Amino acid sequence: MGPGSRRMLRGLVPVAVLAAAWEAAPRAGLVDPAFLPPAGAVLGAWGDLAWSGELPRQVLVTARAWAQGFVLAAVLGIAGGLVMAFLPTARAMFSLVVELLRPMPSVAIIPIAILVLGLGDAMKVAVIAYAALWPILLNSLYGVDGVERRLHDVARTFHLGRWRTAWRILLPAASPLIATGLRVSSGIALILAVTAELVAGQSGLGSFILQAQLAIRVAEMYAGILTVAVLGFGLNLLLGAVEGRMLAWHRGATAKETA
Amino acid sequence: MSRARQGAGAGPKVRAAYGIGTLAVLLALWEAASRAGWVPRRFLPPISEVLVVFARLWADGAFPGHLGATLLRMAAGGLLAVVVGIGLGTAMGYRRSIAELFRPVAEFLRPMPPVAIIPALILLLGIGDGMKVVVIAFGCVWPILLNTADGVGGVHPILVDVARNFRFSHAATLRKIVLPAALPQIAAGLRVSLAIAFILSLVSEMIGSTNGLGYFILVAQRSFRIREMYAGVVLLAVVGYLLNACFLKLEARALAWHRATAGASTT
């Protein structure tokens, strides 16, 4: 057994201990099983909900709102960040507004969105897009800002025009930071999707969890929470992998430079 | 391009004028759009009326009371997260075996939207402050924990060896050498957690509470006191801005020595 797999196994120890404690504590009466059913019962409920199609349906509702809001934020954020990076006038005009809006907790706009858009999907998408916008916008802006002086000089040497410089040189050079912004925002988008569903949703995972709690279907509630955790973990893994693949050229290019 | 750059890059004063001008135009547009009926008043009352309501709510003690409740929860949850996050994070950074034990659990729970556990906590702890403090602590602990672990783990081994050679105890090594060296990264984790704490206290108040700003803006919306709702959102923007600004100032002061030594070592 190599050191790598031994490390993996050691990492699984606390997971196993936690699972065993979760199974044993309600059975032994240390916690009220009405509030925390044994792990086995939750897994059973999870299996039933997955098999009946109920859980996949809720995941799909949440995932759709997440995707629409995230794409909207990505388009607006990258476009806005690049405009502010390339046009100093636009930057001087809007940086104060951005500075004032960004530290505002994004959930504060949920009541406004409910008021204007109602309780449906449009409200969710708007809230998600608003919250996910800021990291993408600022990382696009700072990404272009951080491009080395040298690359600007190269562009001028080759007589690249303004647009071709932006498209061929600045944007690719800024892409690692933009990718970081996208990854941060993807997590924020998921938080806001679940939050909007908890506060005002008619469907989706957040509202499923709350409904299960209100109806005292406790095992189903925990199954929903477990699903959210798996979704967050999977999303993070996926975006890390996409980022790694898409930016492989970048790492190669910068590595060669230092060698 | 160069002309535009000169136009707006002429100096910080000119840039500030552009920024304030844009803000003024946007606020004027808000006022006009509502008064002229371009946007229905029940969706967007004029900003002047919102500000009048804001002043009234602040003067009659409603806003200070709700704000105090929200900030108190944030502080309690944040403090819990700081104690657990820095404590366990330091242990993880200092001892590889502890890191291997806890990292998989942390990596699994960190990307989870913390709001999802609110219904379970309501069941286990009721809808009181205990539930809210635990949600805030649960959401805030990961950035602090992982940044502390990385910061402590990244301290140059020579520093630790030197301290041990001078017969520093483990506790003294941690306190005098390791934690100060890891402070910039810990501070970065704390800054992320500050925003998370604010968001989670508001969400927990929206779902189950009878006070706090999250409760206030949602109930104002549900009972169609729209100007009060907007006044609450304005207050949240102001408080968010001030919290962030205060933290940056504190961070700059706490890390001033760090920047000075780092600068000295490179020259």
C-alpha cells in the first residue's frame, strides 16, 4: 500500500466515525430519533426519494435556476469588467457604484426581487445573477489590470490594433483570474439558489428541505440536506477540473517562461 | 484610447468626480422614474421618500434595535467560528497527521451551501438565537479553518527549527513565530467569513425570527410597506460597506509590521 492510499484511508477514518456516531446516537437514545434519525434511515429515505424521481426532479429545478443565473452573471460580469478595464472613463464612472453595492449582503435583494418578479423562477434567477455578478466582474477587471507591461509592448511591436490586442493578448492573459472569479461565483450562485428557495421557493431543493421539515418528514429533510452537500461538493470538483483543463496552456506558457 | 485615458486618468479628484456624478445621475433617475410613473410606485417608491422613512425608522429606534440584534448574532457566531477555526486550523497546519484526519471532512463540507442546514437546526435547537449562532459559525468556520491550516503549514520550516533551537516550547513557538507568520492568510480567511456571517445572520432571520434586519425587510415586503423595505436595504448596504471598510483598516494596522519586514527582506 503506497503512502497516498494510506493517507486517503486515514482521511476516511473520521468520516466512518461520524457515520457510526450518527447511526448509534439516535439508536441509543442519546439524541431524539424524531429530530435526528439514524444514518441508515436517512440513507434509506435518500434511496427511496432518488428511485421515485422526487429528488432528481428537485435537483433539476435548482440546477436550472442556478445555470441560468450563473450564465447571466458570467456574461454581464465579464462584459462589465472588460468595459471597465478597457475604458478608463467607464471605470471612473462606475467604480464608486460597484464599491457601494458589492459589500451589501446579496440576500438583501431577495425581498425586492419577490416584490417585482413574484415567487417564480425569474425571481430566483435574478437573485442568483445579482450575487454571482461581483466576483466575476471584479476578477475580469483586475485580470486585465494585472497583465504584464511586457505583453502590452509586444502587442504594440506587432502593430496589433486596439481590438485585436484586447481579444488576442489581454483577454487570454486575464483568463486565469476570470476563471477564479467564475469558480467563486458558482458556489455563491448555489448558495443563493437554495436560499431563495428556502425563503420563497415553490419548488427546488431548498423548498423541498423546508417542506419536509414542516411536515415532520425528518429523514427526507436530512436526505435533502445531504443532496445539497453532494451538489456543492460535485460542483466545486467539476469547476476545478474544468479550470485545470482550460488553463493548462497557461500554466505551460508561464512555466516555460520561468524555466 | 490615449485620449480617454487622459480624460479620466487625470487624477484621483477627476475620477472621484466622475464616480459621484454617476451615482447622482442614477439616484436622480430612480427619483424621476418613480415620480413620472415609468416604474410603478409599488415596485419602486422615490428615493427621497425612502430616505425620509429611513430617518424616521432610525430616530424612533426601530433600525438601531434590529441592527443590534443582527450584529450581536454575527458577533457570537463569528467568535465561535474564530475559536474553532483558528484552533483546529493551527493544529492541522502544525501536525500533518491531524490535517490528514480532518481535511477530507472539511473539503466535503466547505462547498456546501450552509443555509441548507437551517431547517435541521430549527428542528434540533428551535428558532431561537442558538440556531442562528450555529448556522453562522458553521458557514464561517471553513474559510478561517482552511486558511489557518494553509498559513500555518506554509510557515518556513527554518523559522520553526530556529525557535526550537532557542528552546522555545511548542506553545511559545506557535504564539511567537508560527501564528504571526500565518497572520496575513488568516486575515484573508477572516475577511471572507465576515461577509458570510452577515449573509447567514440575515437568512436565518428571514426564515425564523421576530427581530433583526433580515426579518425586518422580509416582513416589510410581505405587508407591502415598500418604502420601509427599501430603507432596510439601504441600511444593509451602508452597514455592509462600513463593516468591510472597518475590517480593511484593522487588517492594515495588524499587518503593518508584516509588510514592513517583508519589504525589508526583499531590499
